[in-house]
Amino acid sequence: MASAQLRDTRRRIGSVDAIKKITRAMELIAASRIPKAQARVHGSKPYTAKLIEVIENVGAAGGTSHRLLEQRDIRTVGLLIVSSDRGLAGSYASNVIRLAEARIRELDREGKDVVLYAVGKKAQGYFRYRGYRIEGAYVGVTDTPGYGDARAIANTALAAFATGHIDAVEVFFTRFQSAMTQVPTRLDLLPITPPEAGETEREQRVSYEYEPSPEEILDRLLPRYVEATIFNILLEASASEHSARRRAMKAATDNAEELIRVLRVQANRARQAEITTAIAEIVGGAEALAEGRK
């Protein structure tokens, strides 16, 4: 009959093995989603690049102005924080949350009000628990973001900026560089800073006549530019989350395998000790019987 120690060790081996199967499955799921997320990131960039090119050309016409380009005295700053809905992704969410919280403290020292827009349950739960003012919360977005999600977030930010409720918008998200490298990043979204062309691009620029006026064109283009920027941010954050989860789950699977190896060694030693004890008891009993017959 197995001892209590051996039974406990075998029970732990079974528990760790069950957890290993879960982490391995999550690792494979995350790994399968990374290529698609990467493709969406790369696929969204040409659209944003073309928007920037058109805005540069319109801005070159001179004399253009728009409310989204307006530089104001900043009294209230809106922070859009893109985290995740689910955990088990290592320090993915906590890194961007720490970056945003450091910025909040900096703005507090400058005497500026802060309004938060949280994307993902992690950011929402963290800042709500600490009593921060959350104007908008978006969940169910981070796994597979759609352009409609970006438009909804952009409309909220644009409306708040247009009414003067906030004077600037900053975005905190994780920039996807590769499957192994994701960087928490801060981006100034509003007011829009018109992109400046390089010297070569200025030389190659073609002069256009605009119909309707440049102001009307900007009135249509700039909100689309904000939407496209937020969409690209959501896609980069999604790809970063899947990559971070794959690494975290692989590390958990490897740790589980190592723990199972150690526990099996312990179980084998306990079993050998039981066998040795049983043999010693049998030999001792046989010797006692032999002594009793003499």
C-alpha cells in the first residue's frame, strides 16, 4: 500500500500534468493567431500611409486650418489606455498600465486634469479600483479588433475634443516589433500634428488644384486619419498580446514539465524507500521465525 507521501506526490504530478495540458493548448492557440494578427498590422499600414500623404499634400496648399489641428492651452488630458481583456500574458498589461500611471502622476504634478478611456478589462479594473475617473470603457475589443471598434473609440475622443471637454488625447499601447519584442509606447493623438515631408518628398511633390476646398477635404480626412491610427494601434496591441501570451504559456509549460520531472524523481525515491522497508521487514520476520524454530 502506498504511503501518504507517495500518494500526495502522485496527486501533485496529476495536477501539474493537467495544468501543463491547458498551458500547452493556450500556447498553441496564441501561436496560431500571431500570423493573422501580424498580417492585419502590416495590411493596415498602407491605408494610413496614403492618408498621411494626402494630408501632406493638402497641407502644402497653405492657409488650411481645422479644429483637430488646433493647439490649445492644455487643462484636461484624455488618456486612451489599450490593455487586454484576459490575463495569462505575462507582464503585457501591467507594463502599459505602469507607463500610463506614471504619466498620470506627471500630469497631476503639472496641475492638469486627467480623463481616462480604458480599452480592455485589465486597465478598466486597475484604474477603477484606484478611483480614477474613467469616461469610457471598451471590452471585447482586444482579441480581434475591427474597424468599427476603432471608429467607436475615435468618435468618443473626437466628440470630447471638439466640445472642449478635453484639450489633448494621448494613447498608451504596446507596439508590435516582432514575435519576441513588444514595446509599451505613448503616442500623442490629438491635436493632430501635421506630418512633415522630407526634402526629397518636397521636391517630388506635385501641385494640385482642390475641389472642394482644402478645408473641406481636411474636414473629411482628419477624422478618418484618427480612426485609422486607432485601428492600427488596436491591431498592434492585439498582435503584441498574442505574442506575449504565447511566450508566457510556453514558459509555464516548460516549468510544468520540469516540476513533473522533479516530482517523479521524488515519487520514485519514495517508492524505493517503501520497497526497501518492505524487504527489510520480510527479512527481519523470516529471521525471527528461524530463530523461533531453533
